[in-house]
Amino acid sequence: MNKILTRNKFALPMPASPDYYSLPTESLPTLDYSVRLADLIEFKCFLESHGITTQNTRIERYIQYFEQVVVGVEAAEVSIFKNSQDERFKSKTDWLLYALREVDELMWILKGFKTHVPNGLADRLKDLVSGSDFAALDTNSRARNVEFELRIASYFCQAGYQVDLSTTTDIIALNGDFAFFIECKRVASASQVKQRLAEAVKQLGRRMPRKHLNRHAYGYVALDVTKVAYSHNGLTWGITPEHSKDINQNKLKFIASQIDRDVNSYATKGLLKCWLQIHISCLIANPPAVMSRFSSYYIENFRLGGHAIAALKSLRFVDAVSQNVPDERIWG
């Protein structure tokens, strides 16, 4: 099998293993665009069932775009996304990648809420449909903040947790033994990572009891560090799928190395885990493909001891659900 030497210019730091990636001999299976369109229409119906109108929102525009993509006509991107144009949109592939980034996240959210509808969801959905068409152009952070919160909530829903979005805490997720109080933060720059983590822990300190509904309560912080890793918050690329995965993981590991001690220092405040996330669209060279990459890295706080070890173990299924696992519909 052919090998290709790649110099991972995006990674911080360079990967420990050699920069050699085997070129795949066949294309990766992927979801057809018609499946994404069907999910968008289902998501629109889901929103409307909760009293949320999608008329003249980005949801409606995504549907219009993928309707054209699916039937094979040349999509009129400039006409559909009239207020979302700058130098980053230079080709049909650019438009497709930016749209996929948005739609794939909405698909993840829908998947969880089809399993379990959390308390307090309707109010969050109202914010979700607002905001710019593309995250890279968003000046109203509220919509994307909520979208991140709902994606994290969706993972817990898919893993069988009872989820509550109706309190001052972003998310409360319950299983049979534990209550996880979760604060979600989107971080805009490297200088803000520790600050945002400290804010989240402070909020947990005010809001989280020692026990909740007869369950031991633990704090959990989810940080979206996409803009820390990629200041443009736009698109990235990889020679192969594994190469693109390693790029993100190396960035996440570097960010984690800067805050690992901070996470452990919050043991007395009940912080169990810090979950770092990158969500970005990626162009793959071999085999040629466009995809949305969801990458995760966890810092687990073992200094809590006692019931915390069992609590960490109970989260492993949530971790598995959140991985960038192919949709089961890919395999028919």
C-alpha cells in the first residue's frame, strides 16, 4: 500500500508517531444528501410540534439548499444564503462544507431528542433557530451557545439518561445512581480557556448540591474549543480521514495540557470531568470526501475518589455515543 509523508502544519504540537498515512484503497461509506434532507424536514416538524416556526429561519434555508443538491440542479447558494457571503465562500465545495457543518450538528441533536425529550427544551429551541446561517459568520453567539448545549444534551439522551434543561444549570443528566450538573462554554481564544473553565466551575459551585434526587451529584464542564484550535472557525483539510482525525486530536491534547492542573485543582468543588470538543468541516484528499468532524478529548478528575470513580465509569457509554461514529443508516 502506498505511503504518503505529510507535514502536519496545523498540529500543536507535532504528533509523536511518524507523519505517514496509508492511502485508502476504497472510498469511505457516507450518508447520502437525501438522508440529510429528510432529517432536516423531520427536524423542522419537530420544531413546529414544539410551537417553533421555521419560516424565514436558517432551518428553512438549509432545506432549500439541500433540495437543490439532492435533485442535482446547480444550487443557487448566493440567492439562498443572501446574508452569508464573504471571501471564505469561493467554490461550490466551500458552500457544501459550511452547510454540512450546520446540518450534521442538527442531525445529532434530533437523534437524541427522538429518544428522550428533555424538560425545558422548547425555550432552548426558540434560540436555536436564530443566528447566522453559518457558525463562522455568527455574530449572535446565543444561538450557537444553545446549539452546543443541545448537542451535549443529545449525547446523554442517546445514552439513556433523563435530561433536564429547565434549571439555571445548562444541563442536568440523571442515571440510576448519579446526577451530573453540566455547564457548557464555547471558547473564542486560547487566552480565554482557563477563564471560561473557572467561570463554569464557579457556576457549578453555586448551583450543584452534594446530592440531587437521592443521587450523588458531580460537576461536568463541556468546552467547545473549535475557535481556539482554528481561529477562522471555518474549514480544515486532511490527506486521509485518519490524518484529519489526528490533526484535531493533537490540537485537543495540546489545549488539555494547558489546563490539566486546573481541572485537578477543582476536585474540592466537585468537578468530575472536563470535555473538550472541536466541531469543524473537513475536506479529505484520499479518498476525496467532505465531512463534518466531531472530535472529543476528556480530562477526568480522579482526585475526587470514592463514588466519583464509579461515576466516571458510568459515563463511558456517553463517551462512546459522542464519538464520531458513522450513522447506522450508512450501512443500509
